[in-house]
Amino acid sequence: MKAAARRVTLEVVGWTLLVAGIAALVLPGPGLLMVFAGMAVLSQQYDWAERRVEPLRLRAMRAAAYGVAKPHRLAASLLGVVWMWGWGAVWMLEPAQPSWWTLPDRFWLPGGFAAGVSLVASGFLALALIVWSYRKFHGDSEAVAELEREIAHADDAA
């Protein structure tokens, strides 16, 4: 009975994270992180998910290294954080619908305060990931080269 409850819990959590992560790729939220988390949870139940976790992790690490490799990329990443915080503040303040808005009221800032909190929290998560990436990869060509070797090895094994 305990094993069945664990299996159901893992499936519900894994699929929820995966679907929410896919949605968060275009909506406010840390989409790639949730997709990875969902795949990591599902990998405990499914072989197909287990085979995809490591390549997904390695490519996420490559994206992290790429985002801090050059000053303009780092600046763009930080600007993205500020952008998320700004829009989160707008959503949390829930300003009145402007006169130029032609769609129905329900389409003006959907999600309200909760969406704003999600954007601000995502901004803090993004900032933490940028700091981590900077400390791990910025100016460390050997760490980036090692990552590329790991990706090549994973690709060869697949």
C-alpha cells in the first residue's frame, strides 16, 4: 500500500511540474527549471524520463554558462530580472484598465496579485541562478570545456 501511494504521489508531482513548466515557458514562472524538476521526479518511475534527465541537465548548464559568458549577455540576463520585477509590481498593484484596452476586462492583467507574486519570485530565482552561473562559469574556460566534454560524451552514449 505504501509503495502504491508513493508511486501515485511521484506521478502526480512529476506530471504537475512538467505540465506547469511547459506552461511557464510562455507564462510567468521558471519554466525550464520546472520542466527539469518534473522530469527528475518522473525519472524515478519511467525509464524514458531517466534517459532524458542528464541531457536536459547538461543543456541547462550550457545555457547557464552561455548567459554569463560575455558582459552583454550578463547585462541582458540582469535586465530580464529587473523586467520581471517591474511587471510583477504592476501586476501586484493591479492598476485600473486603461481606456485604450479594447479586450474584455477579464483579459486585463489576468491572475492579478498572484501572478505578480509569481513574477517577483521568479525574478529572485532567476537572480540566484545568474549569481550561481556567474560564480561557476564566468571566466572559467576549463569549467565550460569540461561541460562541453560531458555533453559530447552524453550525446555519444545516446
